Amino acid sequence: MAIPSHRSSAIQDTLLRCRRQFLAVGLFSLCVNVLMLTSSLYMMQVYDRVLASGSTETLVLLTVIALGALGVMAALDAVRSRVLGRLGTWFEAHLAPEALSRGLEAALSDLPYRAEALRDLGLIRTCLTGPGMLALFDAPWVPVYIAAIYLIHPMLGHVAVAGALLLFALARLNEALTQRQIRTAGERAMAAARTAEALMRNAEVIDAMGLHNSLTAHWQQQNHQALRLQEQAVERGSLISAITKAVRQALQMAALAVGAALVIQHEATAGVMIGASIILSRALAPVEMAIGSWRNLVQSREAARRLNALFDRSRIRPETLALPKPRGHLSVEGLVYAPSPTAPLLLRGVSFTVQPGEALAVLGPSGAGKSSLARLLIGTRRPRAGCVRLDGADVANWERGEFGQHVGYLPQEVALFDGTVAENIARLGAASAAEIVDAAQIAGAHELILRLPQGYETRVGEQGGLLSGGQRQRIGLARALLRRPRLIVLDEPNANLDAEGEAALNQAIAAMKRTASLRPTAGAAGPQIAQIVQPLSQE
Ligand SMILES: Nc1ncnc2c1ncn2[C@@H]1O[C@H](COP(=O)(O)OP(=O)(O)OP(=O)(O)O)[C@@H](O)[C@H]1O
Ligand SMILES: [Mg+2]
């Protein structure tokens, strides 16, 4: 991936890579802003020249020039929005894979900010392509417009400066009044969304035991807090927005009034009066627009802060060199493990070895740490001390894409991917039909799969929810056995199985034994088994 892990501003750095596009948008903005003066200049000319001279030709010529300028302005405006739109798409597409993989790492480390990272990326993209961003590009031209007004008449210039200062003060006030609310509301909304997701996963239990009301109340409390804070921010923001609009109109009137006074004193013409007032309103429009979309700007700044913190975390695995295919010597050396930094030790000095062709069954009561041991064996969790080595290499540091080719894992709670049975056994990758059927046959799941409505093409639904627990487990076993990996870790593979399923499992182990001269597993019965099956090297 192109994004190193040590920086603290991945978002800013990625945006910096688009500096040429931003520069282009800035240049287009320059032209658009100059061309925006068209209507005021046109008005001034019509008032002062056409009306004074009574020349229709001048009027026609002016109108043609002004319309041409407006056409060019519209085209440039469209182009700059388009550039920003594409930039936003590139930005999101560029960072999304990294955000997803960081989210997965957060999930593995039991940290809360996971899929939210993708939502935050979307938020930043929307902001990049929205009106707030264009306002930011237009803002640098405020002083230029004001200078133009000074050139028309210093008195009008003073009005413009006073107006700009007033509006900037309102923008600052807006920031001060809403920033905290927007930030906290974002955090609360995320917590509420997480609660809602957890509720969805437990829909059955909630329905069966009538937990709907109490759990909804819990969620609603969180959501309500978020909504209240958001409402507060919106109320304050819209109050300031309303004041801003009124102030801008008042300033335009003030410019007209001052202009009129100048006309009366013969210091300016009527055209100048109207032109200056229009330029002024144009000059202050970006400030008003920025205040209007302030919430988006702050929200995406917060999103960038959260994403930077996520990207800033150290990777759970260092980048390592490619290793040759292991023969299958598993050695567990003095494992000490606690599931969380604050939890008491679960494993204290566990050591054993499994040779190629050996099978090992681990037995123990609930909560003994069997599943935890299985996760350590496949390197998904890291021990406090000691290590698990496959052919001498630490499994926790093994590059995942490669390690996965040599390993089969069946978790205790089998959740399949939303796809067909064949896609699941193929681990969503490119496996041949022969390899898929081979894995299913060793797992003793081939007949079971053929009995499904569309056989191997049957869709399993989200998490495999369209299948029974036993069917899921047997297809999960086939997925673990794809291409006969060197290390197979099965966590309670018989938990959901009927007699036929148990027989199929035992046959699967026997079949693996035949193909890899396995020793039979010890005590492969009973529900509390974390089973580690280790086929013989096929070299
Ligand atoms: N992510 C975690 N954070 C904190 N504690 C955890 C975590 N995962 C597991 N534990 C704790 O570790 C202990 C062992 O859990 P584990 O799942 O390894 O047990 P097990 O032997 O597989 O049990 P079972 O037979 O019920 O599946 C439990 O007490 C559990 O509460
Ligand atoms: Mg377990």
C-alpha cells in the first residue's frame, strides 16, 4: 500500500498529492471570480455610457460581450466543480482500501472505530466537492473585490472593509458556538450507530424475549443525545446564517446609500453606485456561503482527525519478507496470553509441538482458553510472551495473504461470506471447480451441498444465515480444507453437528489422514474441543 504507517496526517498528505488539481481549481476560480464582475461592469456601462449617449450599437455590443463572458464563466465554473468531483472520487477510492484494512485491524484489536472510517471518508469526499469547498476557493478574492471597490471610491471601500470584518466576526462566532456540539454529536451518533448494529445482529433474541422496548430505550438515549447536540449546532448555525444574510443585504443597502450620497454630491455616477453595490455583495458571498456550510466543513475536519488517528496507529503486523511454503512443523513456545491488557492471564507458559502428519486435540471447560489458543495458533492474536512458530517462523508476523494459503481455520462461530457455497469454499478467490469439489469431498460436505436447492451455486445469505448451523459448519470445514493446507485449526468443529455430521467430520479427519498419513485425533468427541489438525507434508 502506498501509505506508510508513521505519519500523522495521511489525509492532508493524500490531498497534497492533488495539489495540481487544487491549483487548477484555484486558477479556474480566479477566472470565474473575475468574470463574476461582468454583470456589475455591464450595469455601470449601460447606466453611464448607453443611457448617456443613447447609442443602441454600444448597448448591443456590450450585451454581446457580457453574454460571452457569462458563457465562459459558466463553463469554467462547471469545469472546476467537475475537477473537484473527480478529485473527491479519487481521494475516496485511494484511501478506502487502507481505511478498510485499518478498520479490520481495529476489529481484531477490539477497538471501536471500524466501518466508521469508510463513512468518514465519504463525509470528506462530500465536503471536498460541495459548496463549502468552492466558497473556500472564492474567499481569497474577497480582498481583490474590496480593492476594486476602493478604486471606485474610497468611501465605498470603507463600507466594504467594515462589512467584511463584520461577516468574518460572525463566521468566527459561528465556529466558536457550534464546533464542540458538532464534534460531540458526531461521536455520540457513531456510538448510537454501533449500538443499533449490535441490536440488528441480535434481532432474534430481542424478538423472542421481548427485549425490544428496553434495548430500544438504551439506543434511543444515545441517539437522542446526538440529535440534541446536532439540533443545537444547527439552531445556532442557522441563527448566525440568518443574521449573515440580513447583514449582507444591509451592507448592500449601505453601499447603495453611500453611492447615492456620492451621486448627490456629484462625486460618482448612478452606474458606479449600482455597480459598487453589486460588487460588494459578490465580494461577501463566499463568507456567507462558508458560514452556511460550516457544519460540513467542521464535520469533515473531525472526520479527518479521526482518520488520521486511525492511520497513525502502528500496524498489527510488520511488513515481512516472503517465506517459502512451510513443511508443517508447529512449535508453541512458552505462550503467555491475556485477551486484553487489563484481563488476567489466560494462558501461562503453554508449550507443545506438532509434527507434520500429527493431529492434536485440546480439551477443556468453557472459558478455559481453547478458542484463544486457536487464535494464537493462526497468528490473529499476539501472545504477551512466547511465540507460535510454523517451520521456525513466527505466525503472528507472517504476511497474511501468503500465510492464508498454508492455513485452514474454522472458527467456533462459523460466519460465511455473502455469496454462493462455491464462492465460500473458494474463499472468494479463484479456485478451480476441481479444487472446490475436492475440499467439499474431504470435508464430507459434497452430498450435503448437492442436496441444496442450487447445489454449489446456492446463495448462503449474510453470514451464511440461509443455511442451518450444521450446514454452515460443514461448508466452513470445506473452506478450511481448500487446497489441503499445511496447518488446519478447527475450533469446536463438531459443535453444531448431528450424528451424520459427526460421522462426516470423523471421515474428513480420516480422509486427511489417508492423504497426509494423519494420526487419529485424541478425544474428538464432546462439545468442548478446539482441534488442531496437522496434515503431513506432501513433499
Ligand atoms: N476479546 C476479549 N476480551 C476480553 N476477554 C476475552 C476476550 N476474548 C475472550 N476473553 C475471555 O477469555 C476467556 C477464554 O475465552 P475462550 O473463548 O478462549 O474460551 P474457550 O475455552 O474457547 O471457551 P468455550 O468452550 O466456551 O468456547 C473467557 O473468560 C473470555 O471471557
Ligand atoms: Mg471456544
